[in-house]
Amino acid sequence: MSVRQLRDNLGRRVEAAHLTGEHTIVEKYGETQAVLVPYTWWAGQQERSGQGTLAP
């Protein structure tokens, strides 16, 4: 999804991440820039890597 598309649909994408666990890959000028992931998934990755988590 392009940055422009994400900006236009941010609320829906955050809801999809939270409710269904859907990840969104964000691109700018055709290059991958970031990934929007569910907080629970991210927190689990942090725990597994020993980095801990930040409070939501």
C-alpha cells in the first residue's frame, strides 16, 4: 500500500491490524518503507528478542 493510500485509510488499516491481525506493508515511490502490524504481534516479537515492550 502506498503512503498516500495508507493516509487515506489509516483508521481502517489500524482497525484491521487490531481486529483481524492483518499486516500492512507500506511503500513510498515503489520501495518498501514500513509495516503496520498488530500491537500484540509486535509485543510478542519484542519479548522473544529480549527487548521487552513499551506500554500501549
